[in-house]
Amino acid sequence: MLEQIDSRRSISQILSHAIFAQSEPEQRSKFARAVCERMWRSGHLLFGRATQKLAG
């Protein structure tokens, strides 16, 4: 999973990669949550809000 993280793709997009396709969707979700939680707790993962362009 770490090799797929590039700050452009969503977690959903990463989990749709062929590497993870062999697992059941529920297992992929559990795995992603566990990895992201560990990375966040270690200070390696930051979350931010997506910006929206306001209609002018």
C-alpha cells in the first residue's frame, strides 16, 4: 500500500489496485484503516480539507 501512496490518489483508488483486488472489500477496508491509523499516529500522514472553487 505504501508504494501506491502518491498524494494524488484517494485511498479508494489505491485499494482498487490489482495488488488488493484479491482481497474481499471488507478486508481491504480494514487493512487500509489499520495502515492509515498507524501512519497518522506516527506523524507520517496528514489530512486536510479539499478546497472548493467558489462560483464567481
